Amino acid sequence: MGTVSEETILKFPCQFPIKIMGRANNKFRSSAIETLEACVGKIAEDDITSSLSNKGKFTALTVTIEASSKRQLDDIYKALSANPDVLFLL
């Protein structure tokens, strides 16, 4: 039985949601979006949703991008992981 590669799971280009979590402050949001825009270009405000944790300490951003390849997604995750304001990624 053959294995399914990650390339065959997604058909590129595709809409791809990236969930980014950090502390609930303006620095986190602007820093995360700036890092992401360095990888994919300008992101429309309509492509960004956010939610606050129950206690209001953390924010989760969901940003939907037009992904062109697995390599691009890998580069995005590496860049966001290197951002000190980003605590967690999905």
C-alpha cells in the first residue's frame, strides 16, 4: 500500500487558514500580521478573524491566505515560529 504525500493532500493554490496565538495586546497582532505579510504580501482585513481567551489574556488570530505550495507554508510556519510574540501555531 502506497503512502500519501503531503503534496497530494492539498491542491495548490488553495485557501489555507493559519491560526496564530499570542498575548492579548496590539503588539502581538501587528507583529504576527507583519511577519505573515513578509511571506505572502498584503493581507486584507476580511481575511483575519480574532478571538479572545476566556480570561482575556490571549488572542487567537485566524488568517486565511492563498497558499501556492507546501514550501511556502513551511516558510510561513518557520517565520512565525521565530517571532517572539507568537506563542503557538496551528
